Amino acid sequence: MTASIPTSIDKLNVIPLSDCLAEQLATWRYEPPFDFYNWSSWEVMQQLGMEFGDPIVRDQQYRAVVSDAGEMVGFAQFFPLLGVTRLGLGLRPELCGRGLGLALVRAIVAEAERQAPEGEIDLEVHIWNERAIRTYERAGFVITDTYAKTTAAGTVDVHCMCYMPPAMD
């Protein structure tokens, strides 16, 4: 698949994650050490009602991030907590390392602010994922906590990063 690579936030749109886009997302495959982000097959996700395989969860929490040309470049999960929107996000594997991460994060933050203007925004990132941490810091996130988190793959160390928008003059 040939991808046009948007370079600014105004070229990215956050839209509902349709069945078709969800099925596409389930096929994304990351190289190690990022391969633990790979999803189960679309069929398995639907059968088990996993994550965006559950149409209610998909509608309430998941969005696609698309270029002006309509190509899906990333996805977002807006997980609601009390007074906080916790973000989950991913960039299409073949676009990683090509300078699109900052625009993706900014588009997702703008959507989170639109959905819950008074709430805080945070995310969790594995402590070894320096590339993502740098991108999140450039987008206005700061590390506020570090802890062990139990996942299906075992216990992992993560940073909690909170969005601290620049002060308005």
C-alpha cells in the first residue's frame, strides 16, 4: 500500500472507526520490539468482543485518524476515567519513524479536548519506548508517574504522562 504522508495537523482528521477501518487496523503488524501492539485477527476480535471488535466499545472509545486523502494513518482510543481522558494511540506501522507522530498526537489531543474540554488528558507509555516518549513530550505531555502495570503479556513498567497545554498569554 502506498501511503501519502501528511506533515501537519490540519491534514489529519479524527473520524469514527468504521467496521471497514477496524478490520484494516486489525491487520497492522509492527516489528519487534513493538510487535506486542499487534492485534488479534478481526474475526477473533469480533467473536470475543475484544476492544474495537465490540461495536459498542468501538463506537464509544475508538476513532480512526485519516489523511485528507482518506487513508488511515493512525487510530485513537479515548478511554474515559473520572475527570480524565486516557489516550491510547497508534501510527500505521509503515509510517513509524517518518516524522508523523507529532501531528498524530496533536490531532488526537485536539479531539480529546473537544470531547471533554474541562477534563485532563493522559496516556501510558512503556518506559523503554524513547521514540514515543520524545514525541509525547514535544506534543506537551510530561511524565508524572512511573509504575508497574499488569497486562496480558505480564507486568511492564510504564510512565503515566499528562498533557500540560502551553500557558495562554
